[in-house]
Amino acid sequence: MTARLELFALPGLPMVREGDDLVALILAGLARAGQQLRNRDVVVIAQKIVSKAEGRTVDLADIVPSDEAVGLAAETGKDPRIVQIVLSESVKVVRSRPNLMIMQHRLGFVMANAGVDQSNVAAADGRQRALLLPLDPDGSAAAIRTALAPYADVGVVISDSFGRAWRRGTAGVAIGSAGLPSVIDLRGQPDLFGRTLEVSIIGFADEIAAAASLLQGQAAEGQPVVVVRGLTWHAPDMPVAEMIRPPEEDLFQ
């Protein structure tokens, strides 16, 4: 049979607010799409709506910048309050220049602004807020997968958009997953000609997130949940936390 992969975005999802039931919203979106979950589907959920549902917002009016934040704000041209939030979410400033801070997030991710974001975070009261990453993205993915288990045995990926060190542009990556291998290690297996693979490790969850990102978009598309259908895998489940390269293997920081 010809290999085939299907992706579809769930239509009509409302703006998510703190305390919203994401699973109920996903099931309603499936109903609107005339779809039901199938075993081995992967539900890809944009980080932003997970963070909103979990109440991961910070009111800028409550932030008092430290001296370090004020200094870094002067260097980068950013709001000192935002810089303080970024520092609070980080363990290390990797690089900084005007309008850019590359941080090592407390979860191990190396990313711009430690994932702190103000886009699509409007509030009815007009107060300025910033959105943070989920406290435990793998745990969030696992909880959603458990809640979806009565309907089908699915994988769940929580996706975000990262820049790349050597290329322009952002791409979807996984920051949390459950029910699938975040990486698939092919080392020791033969290639087409019988040569043993020595370094091939597939970023499986990242590739799923990147594919889903084509439908999710990164601006005003309003399609934060995508179902990926047709994937197969045989490797054991592995959370995204285990994808983080240990310091002794990191050649770039």
C-alpha cells in the first residue's frame, strides 16, 4: 500500500481561558469536523491554549524588575518587566542582543525569551499580561491523553514554535508528549544496503509538531488543535523531557 498521512485541524475552537476543559473543547471540535478519534491518532495541541487553560499568565503590573532585568532590558530594548519574567523562567542567558534573548528555560529548552509571549493574550480588562509555558508539558500531555482514553488510544503532543540556530524562520517542535516516543533510536539497525546505522536518532515528536504547525499557523489562524492520522511506530513511549541534550553533549552553548 502507498504510505499516507492525514492531518486535519479542528474547526471552531473558541478563545481558551483559564479553567477551560481542553478535552471537552477537543471533543466538540471533532464533532463539528464530523470526525471521531481512532487508535494511533496523534492529537497536537498548541502550547498557548494549554498555558491559558492552566492559568499560566502573569500580570505585568505585578512585576518589579531586578537590577539584572533592568540591565538586560537596556541591552535588548525590551520592557524590563518582560525581561524579569523571562529571567524568572530561565536558568541561563545563552545569548542576547538588541530585541533578542536566547535563554535556557528551567525545563531545559534553549529558546527565545524562555517561551514568554504576549501575542494572542488579550484580556477584556485591558491589562497587559504575558503567557508562560506550562509548568510540566509532559504531565499536561499525559493528563489530556488519559482523559481521551475512553474514546481512543491516542498520542498527544504539545507543540510550540522555535527558531533554529543555523536557519532563519521558526518551526513547530514538541515541548510535551505522551503515548508515543519523542525520539526513535535507529542506531544498530541496517540501512538499505545492510550498513549498520551509527548516529541516526529520529526526533519523532518534533517532526509531528512541525507537520501540525503547517495547519496551526503562528498568527491569526485560530486552529490550535490538529489531529495527525496514519502514523505507525514501534518504539516505547518517551516524554519530551528525555529529548533534552545533556550538557556534556552540547557543543553549541
